[in-house]
Amino acid sequence: MSLVVALPVAIALLSLPAAGASAASSTGKASPAEKAIAAAIYIRRSDLPAGFIVQANAGVSIGGDPQTQFKSCYGPGATAPGGNSPDVSSPSYSKDSGVGETVTVGSGVGFPSPAQLARDKGYAGSPKFPRCVADAFAALTFKTDGVTVTGSQPRGVELPDQVDTTAAVQTLVGLRASFTWTVRDVSLPVYLDLYVVRVGGEELDLYVFATRQPVLISSEAHLLSLLVTRALAHPH
């Protein structure tokens, strides 16, 4: 599966104590011009409330096989390479309340080929897509400082569109994936809200990962609106 959501969400899921920080990243050989466009669009620390910092995620190893879950939903071709379709992701930003509540936010900009955009729209338009995403990320395991985190009990539901559809703007994905993380025999629920919006030929994604609900949908709508407004101001 090559939806622009894949890499930034993997970054968002690394909400574990570790040294280092997550910087903006890119895949698919993004050009300097594409990196500049993405940097002008994606979410920045100044867009978020007080208390958010750049997410620390170095030293975390990832295991599991989420691709198998996508293949079980869409067939063997679901994880085939989608060509050189650059994606540029923002840093991940997190806030820890100190009472077991953590929120991580991040975003990205993808520059898919027309064929890749059509394939993404087809996958995302399937009613089984939310559950497929939940299954895939519940299949991941994380290890840091000798501690292993495993996922189980995946659930996925669609979320309402948070931006208005126009000739240039269309929501491709709006979903909430929830599952249970188990750490040293202690289980806790975790939630991932994920949106992908097409603006012209670009794909904008926003993810919010939290250990408690509700995550305010109104806040997510505000961040999505920022992304869309900035993308419309940087046509190419």
C-alpha cells in the first residue's frame, strides 16, 4: 500500500520514550521544489497549542508485518511499488500530560502520479479501508530499552469530512483506528485519527495519535483547514 499515509503514521506510532528527535523527512526522491512546497504546507509547532514538542523517537525498532494485512484486504498487488511518488512529512509533535495521556500530531504532503492518485482513491474509497488500516497498525510491534509493545483488538470506523468538497478539494480518507497496546502485561487503548485530502494533484495527510479519547474533532478540522488553505496558496 503506497498511500501517502503510510510513513507519517508509522512515525506517529513511535510515541515511546527515547532519545533524539524526529525531523521532517521525505521519500520517493522529492525535489528541492517539492520539499519547499511541503514545508510551506505541513503542520508546524506554532500551529499547535502550548505544550507540544518535537517527538522523540530514536532508538525504537519496529517489527510485525502490516503489509500482510493490506494484502489480505486488497490482494497481492496492494503493496506493490507505486512509482516515484514523493512524500514529504513534517516532524511529529507530541504532548504528554504526565497522567498517562499522550497526543502525537503530524502531517505530510504527497506528490503522486495520476496513476498513483487513482489507485489511492480506489483503495481509500473501499468501505473496508478503516478496518484494514486498524489491522495493519495493530500488527506492528515496537521495542525500546528492551521493552516490547504489541497491538491487538483492532477496530476501524469512518469519520465525517472535515473540509468542504470543491472542484479542487476532496477528502480521500477520514478514519479512526483504535486498538489495544500491551506493555509488560499492562494493556491500554490507543486511537489513531487519520485524514488524507486531495488538493489539486497533491495529497495532504494529517494524523492524530492519542492514548485517550475524545480527541477534539474541531481541533483536527482546524489543522486540516490550515493544510488546505496553504496548499491552495501554493499551486504548481
